[in-house]
Amino acid sequence: MKAQILKAISPVENRPLELTSLSLPQPEAREIRVKISACGVCHTELDEIEGRLKPKLPVVLGHEIIGRVDALGPGATKFKIGDRVGIAWIYSACGRCRFCREGRENLCPEFQGTGCHADGGYAQYMVVREDFAYPIPAQFSDSQAAPLLCAGAIGYRDLKLSGIKPGQILGLFGFGASAHIVIQVARYWGCPTFVFSRSPAHRHLAEKLGAAWTGSAEDTPPEKVDCAIDFTPVGETVPQALKVLEKGGRLVLAVIRKRTPIPPLDYGRLLWEEKEIKSVANITRKDAQDFLPLAAEIPIIPEVQEFKLEAANEALIRLKQGKIQGAAVLRMD
């Protein structure tokens, strides 16, 4: 099979992924093999490539995966050959530790990330345990469904952890793949949304998707926001978000790593009055299981830009430069 391999940490501008040929993986007990049709391109891949998040090396990146089951391992009964499934960032968890028992498998000490600790979706095939794959609603094309597996599912977790309630104002800092899905859920829940982005193109997309106000991170919105989600890769956004956060509000940091440090925070001016900062770590299977039917009900309409598997380096460079509208998706055909 064809696959894009990362062999060493490198700036993404060096085009470090190598297109190569690998042996077809064989499913083991209770695993399925998936013939991949589409895989989303995520900021997490930038963190892996550039070393802010340490993957196994060499590794096949990618964790927003859509494909069809083409082989079953011994004892695998959840899916049939030909079923369309999705695979998300959570590749496995131990199922035994207190975090797993409490429904917080995203915090499991043995958590494995798809395309990080195990080979992922920048390839024509992959294997995964059947309990870590999800049926995909029929109304979504493969390319539309791919970003729902991470940008959508983690965005849904961000929203839940923000504590946003119907009618409250939500602030979104950065407007990439995840935020352009989150705004559609927020509108469905009756939450006016203010979008802060340096990109005029991203602000235009936000307005098209129903943003109540758009501006840059340095701008002052017409009202303070009750909850905020920071999708940006830079630390400087955190004090800017806290500045426009209402008393008692919560700021959710929706990234694994920041490329630049969070500046010192003026406690009295930015954090006092019971404001909170909460990070998000990974997702659980329940996040994906709950979000996918909701996405179909709304319905979410992802904006996607397609690239061939051979153009994975180009897609990643454009993502880092902020030149992707909505979500980038690799097509395997």
C-alpha cells in the first residue's frame, strides 16, 4: 500500500513526509482493517512533525479517517465487510485504570493516539480495534465526514467543557477546521458567537456561517463573552481572550501544545472575578459517539479542501500558513 511516512522531526516547510510503499497490515484479534478513502489534516500533525508532540518514529500520521472495512481479525463481530467507519484520535486506552473506569479514558496513562503512537490514516489501509471505530451517518460524503472525527468531536468536547448555556455568548479565537464546525453547533444551541481571527478570509467564512460579530484578537467586541475557546497555536491569545471574558466565565484551550509561551498574566486585570482557564486533553469514544448523530441532526456542513495523498506536505504547509478554508482532507483515490 501507499503511505506517507514521517521519519524524523523537522520544520514542516522541509516537506518531511515521504511517500513510500508498505506491506498491507493484517488485523489481529478483534481488530478490523480499513481501506481508507479520506483522512483529514489536523494541527496536531504539525505538532508531531515539528516535535512539540513526540510521535513514534517512523510513523504514518493522520487521525480523521474514513474508509470501509475490508478484513476482520479473529473475533471481530461489530462490523461487516464493506461497512463505512470512522477512526478518531483515540486509538486505544487500557480500560482498567481509574480514568477509564470513570469515563475519562482520554486521560488514561496508556492512551494511544492514532497517527502518533500507532500508524494512522495518511495511507491506503490501517488496522484498529473494532471498539475504536464508529459508524458514519449516511448523509455525509467521505470528505465531509473526515473532519468530524477530530475537528468536530474535539470541538464538541470543547463546547461541553466550556459550560456554555443556550443564549450565552461564545467567543472563538482562531477559525480553522474545528471552529468552523463548533460555530454550527453553537448556533443550533442558540448561542450568539463572536469570532476573533487575524485572517480576513476566515472572518468572511465565519460571517457566512452565522457569526454575530467578527474581528481580530486585539479588537473589542460589542459585549463580553460568557465562554471562550482558544484554537490558536500561540500563547499571546490567552490574555487577549481573558480580557473579553465575562466575570465567572471559562476559557478553554483547545490545543495540545502552544508554539509560543503564554505571557505572564495580570491576575487582578485578567483572572480575578472567578474566571477559569481549562485545557482539553484528547477525546473519549463517547465524544465521537455522541457528536456524530448530532452532526447529522443539525446538520453540520463542513467546508473542505481536498488534496491527493501525494500532496500531504503541501496541505500541511498551507495549514501552518493559515491558508486552509475550513478543513483540509487527503483523498486516497
